[in-house]
Amino acid sequence: MHLSECYRLLGVPRNATLDDIKVAYRRLARKYHPDVNQNDPTASDKFRLVQEAYKMLKDSDQQDLSKDLFTSSTSAKNAERSQTVSVPPPQASTPNKPPQPQPKIKIEVKQVNNPIDPINSDPELKLKLDMLRRVQDLLKQKKYVVAIAVVEGMSERFPNSPEVIHWKAVTYHRWSSELILARKLREAEIYLNKAMVTDPKNRELIFEVKRDLQRVQNLKNASQ
């Protein structure tokens, strides 16, 4: 996920401070927390997106701060080495001169006001979440062939989306489980391998896929 997308997800400008980012994150985290959105199957995906965006912006801010501290320290040392101290000559006293007024300091108070929902206001992101909801509904209805068609179409449009990759692998795995029950072992093996290739970093899914592959092999050996 790029930093520009992180700012867009949290609904803050690129010059937002870390405090602004924290306020936006807490507001969206409360809104999309799965515990308060049990009837929304996409709430966990929205919550995970918000968490990922906040983590990336926080890490980026810490890296920028370290660079600024290093630059400031280096500049101060260089200036200290090359600086020549000079004492200005004493000024003539002017007892009758009135004191000069001090310049006024203007303090700008920045108010964070973000009434717009950044997730629902993004057409592409909203489309992706709506399609993911449809895939999950199809899986609940055990319409696996249709779910596979939908999620494969999504992977063409959102090839680098971790949510799409995750649900594509899950859909392949769910369908393979049905094929095993129907004793269509060759097809089941094909979709199990597809699930493994689709999301190889998902350790929990890979564990279940390998277990089912062993189950398929045992069934093959028993039928011979």
C-alpha cells in the first residue's frame, strides 16, 4: 500500500501531523471494529485496511523524525566548527528613547474536522468491498462456482489487493473441500494447489491445504 493511499484511507491530508493521523485512525477503528459490526461481513476488511494505513503512516513519520534529528545534529556541529564569535561594540545609551513594542505572535489553532467517510467515498474501494461481500455471501450459500468467477474477475481488476488475494485462495480451498466430499479427487487437488499458489504467505491456510492434500492422497491410495 502506497503512502498516498494510506492518507486517503484515513481521510487526512498529506501534511497532517501524527496527532491528526491518530485521531482519524481511532475514529475509523471504532466505526469499523468487527465487534460492533457483526452483521457486516466486510467490517473486518475495512478495519484491517485502516490498521495497515495507520501503521505505515506512523512508521513513516518516525523515519522522517529520525532523519530530521540527524540532519539537525550534523548541521549544528558543522556550524559550531566554522562559526567565528564576534563581540559587537557597546551601544551608546539612549535614556530618553521609549522601549520598542514587542511583535505580536499569531497562534494558529488547527482543528481536525473530517465528516466524510474516506472508505465509502472512494468508488474503487467501495466497489472492491461490495464485491468481497458478494463473494462471502456466495460462499455461505455454497455457490462456489459463481464465487470463483467473481473473485477471479476481481483479481484482474485488483491484482495487488491483499484482501482479494486472501478471499481468492479461501474460495479455491472451500470449493476443493466440496470436491473431496464428492470424491472428485483430481479436481480437488487442482484447486488445492491453486489455493496454495494464490496466497503462499497465509500460514494457516497453507497448513489446511497441505492437510487436505494429504487427505486426497490417502483417499487415492485407498481406492487403488
